[in-house]
Amino acid sequence: MEKNFDRGSALSIFSSDRKEDFMALAFALIIAFAVYVSY
Amino acid sequence: MVYTKKSPALFIIGVIMLAIWYGAVNGMLDGYMEHLAAGKKYKYGAELMGIPLYFGLVAAVIGAWQWFGSHTEGSWDYYSSTIAGGMFILLIAMLVRWFIAPEVAVISMSMGKVGDTGKYIHKLLGLNYVVMGIVTGIIVVNVFKVPEWAKNGVRLSRLGLKTGVILLGTLYSAAELKNLGGLSIVMIGFFVLGSVGLVLWMGARRGIPNSMGGVLSAGMGVCGVSATVAAAPVVQAKSVEIAYTIGTILLWGVGCMFIFPIVGQLLDMSYVQFGAWAGTGILNSAQVAGAALAYQPDGIETLKVAEIFNITRVLVLPIIILWLAMWYVKREEHATKVNVGQIIFEKFPVFVLGFILLFALSTTGVFAPANHYKGKYFDNTIVKASEMMTDAQIAVLTANADKVQRQDRKAALARLIEGRKVASIEDDATIRGLVNSKVMGKKAGAILKKAHKAVRHTAKKVKAFRKWITWLFAFGLVGLGMQITFASMKQAGGQPAVIGGVVGLLKAILSLVVVLLFVSETI
């Protein structure tokens, strides 16, 4: 699978786990904000 | 390299989702939903009215652009090309959750209960949408291969799981965490340190290199793949040793993910017991979530317990890295000194801190009153007139009051009878205990339950978070299935697999025994 991508790893589109963690945090905060304002 | 494929696939996925929505809204699926509900109310009716519409529109519009538009190399192409694979996973999750898993349940129920177990075969085998979603993913990747246009997006699954774990932080109340936290620290402390120590000891006895033993001990003891990666530089592990460790963890973890729920069903474990067992006994974070959701697919109490254990385990990671660093330097005279602090700082999973951040936010009461319990909170000032206890109900309680022996229960019951509603959150807990003890009989018990429900209110935001988390995990786990290739599991072999197997089995059995002996339904 690895050969198919020139960025990220076989398991992630991000270049490092740290970047993936921060993206997950950003998404989670966006969802939390959306839930906060709409309910 | 241009990642976006000029393929109609994403557009077709969008059309399928829109067709599902259209069929549900116009009643065309009513007959089928009735069949799937098997005499009850179809559980997913509300989801069918919204989710496929929103995602179907996004998929159809972007799919048309990907199909007919022109694409050039760059970051926009790289990231937007993941949408096709992401929607592919989502469509599979939708079909499995809404149609395939309920159909399997209908077939299983038509076959009757299995022997003396009193359970249907789909319950015993855990054939729900979580397990079937993962299995579908495994079949897709190993039998049919992931289509070219979906390959980039399949790598989004871990992002979905991490986002889900962070959002889980919004669902815990301080009381729940207090109850579970102590238990998880004791259990995880014992089993993590025990497994790391045992792998290192067995590794030395069986003559595997220290670097191999070190990396395998972190993987088997802490949290699977991420711990392996974090420990690798400390013990100067070679790529092949990392691959062996990850292969061993995957092989063991995937097996546990399917076997744990079956054992849990056979032993009739409570959600807390199963969550504690899965969070301790299963090696890799994603598979802990998989097993917990497989055990309780339509609720996330088990997942919450399992994740607290899992997160406690991740928090132990710095201690293990320090231990391994000292252990390795002592054994290898020529070992190059590494900056342990820097490795811990660089490799520590930030999403765990995200979980803690959202939990901290949640305890301020921003999403639900801070005293909520499983998304329900106590408030006896907003009890409707129709929910106040009637004279007839008071009479039943008064007639049965003599059966109550404990003074605290007697006092709580007296206050309830006097005020016609539960007087305080403490009384509510006492009365719940009274209901569970069943001393007052069925009729009185039902009245007490009703009084309890009247002062417990659902936090709508918590309910919304539960839905998001369920879908993020469903998405992540189907994608996880698509990353479980037989080739990756074949990486396990030789001594690492033997040591991993022995330690993994011991950990699973011992943690099961400890859970069954010492853990009860405490939250």
C-alpha cells in the first residue's frame, strides 16, 4: 500500500502522528462547537 | 503525483445515499424497515431521514467535479482525493448499520435461541454492525482489493477514531471518572507493568535481542502500535523488529476484538466489567474500541469504560519509556545515549490530551449539567404536574414501606412520599438502590422507577455527542478493517509471536479473572 502514496504512511494521510493528532483535535473542537451552538 | 481519479465512483456513492434518503422520506422503505424491526420499532428511522441526505449531496457534488473536472498535482488534489475513500467507508458503515446487521438479526431470531444460553446466535457471536463493518472491511481489502479511487481516503480511518476518542471526553462526568479512574489506575498499573516485565524476562530467557524485547514489551504492555513506535528509538529497534512487533500486536488484537465479545456474552458480563476487561486485556487502542462497541452496539457505556482504561494505559507510556531507556542502557554497553525526555515529548499521543481537554470543558457544565450521569442529569425543580406521584401511587408505597429495613432508604422513601417527588440527588441514588434490592415488590418498584425518571432529564448536547461518536467509530472501524491485510499479519512470526502470544493470553485471562472477582456495576 505504501508505494501508492508519496505523502503520509500506509495508515495515515498525514506525515506524522502528531499532525494527525492535531487534526483530530481540530475536528473534535469544530464538532463540539457545532453541537454547542445547535442544541 | 495526481491523486484524484477521474472516476464516477464518488458521484454514484452520492446518488445511492440520496436514493436511500428519498426512499425513507417517501415511505418506500417502510415495508422493509418493518421487516427489519421484527415486531419492534425500527431503530434507525430518524438517522435515515437526515444523514444520507447531507452526505449524499456532498458526495454527488464533489463526485461530479472529480469525474468531469481537471486535476493537477498539489495539496488540494491530495486532500480532496480522500473524500471518495471516506465516503466509500461511510456508505459501507451505513448499509451495514441500517440494513445488513438488522437483516442478520432477523434471520438469527427466526432460528430460535441457542440451547441453554437463552440468547440468539447473533447476540452470542456479536454479529452487530460494528463487527460486520470490520469484517466487511477485511473482506474488501483481502478479497476484492480497495479500489484505486478509494485508496487515499481509506487512510482517514484512524483520524476518525482519534476524533471519536477526543469527543468521548465530553461524555464523562466527574463522578464517573472518579469511580472508574481509581479502578483503572490499579488495574492498568498492575497489568501494564506486569506485561512489560514479563516480556523482558521471557525475551532474555529465550535469547531474543534486547532491542526486540524492548520494543515488544512496550507494544504488549501499553497501547500497541503507537507505544511500539515511541519505544523504538529508546531501545534502538530495527525496522524489521518494529514490523514483527506490529504484526504480533495486530494478529493478537484482531483475534481479541472478535473473541472478547463472545466470551463477554457467554459470561453475561456487565458493561462496566466488559469495558474494564477489554480496556486492560486488548493491546491496541482501535481494537479496544472495536470490541467495546461490538459488545454494546447501540449504546456507548461499555466504550466509555473501555476508553478510560485505554487512556489510563496511554498515560503510563512515559513511565514505560523511561524504564526501557534505563533497562536498555544497563544491558547494552555500547548503546548510544538518547534524549528520553525529547522522545516522550515528540511521541506522546496528543489526542489523549485532547480527550482530557474536552473532559475539562465538559466538567464546567458547558455541554450538560456537571452532575450528569450517562447523559442524564438530576433536577427536581422541573418535574411536570403529570409526573408528580398520585394518591394511588403514594398508597402503594405506604403499604409496602414496612418492608424497607435500612434507615437511609426509609428516610428517602418518607421524603418521597411527603413531597410526591424525589427530594434530592442523594435520595435519588438511595431510591435507585432500593429499586435494585427489589424488597418492595414489583408494583412499588415500578412506581419508584417512574419517580426516578421524573427528576432525570436527558442532556440534548450529550445525546448529539453520542451520535457523532457512534458514527466516527463506525467510520473508523470499517476503515480499520480495510487496513487489516493478511500480509501485514504475516509479519508476526518466530520468537516475538510466541512471547507475544503467551503474554497476551496471560494478560487476557488474568485480567478477566480480576474483573470478574473485583469489578461490579459501580457507575
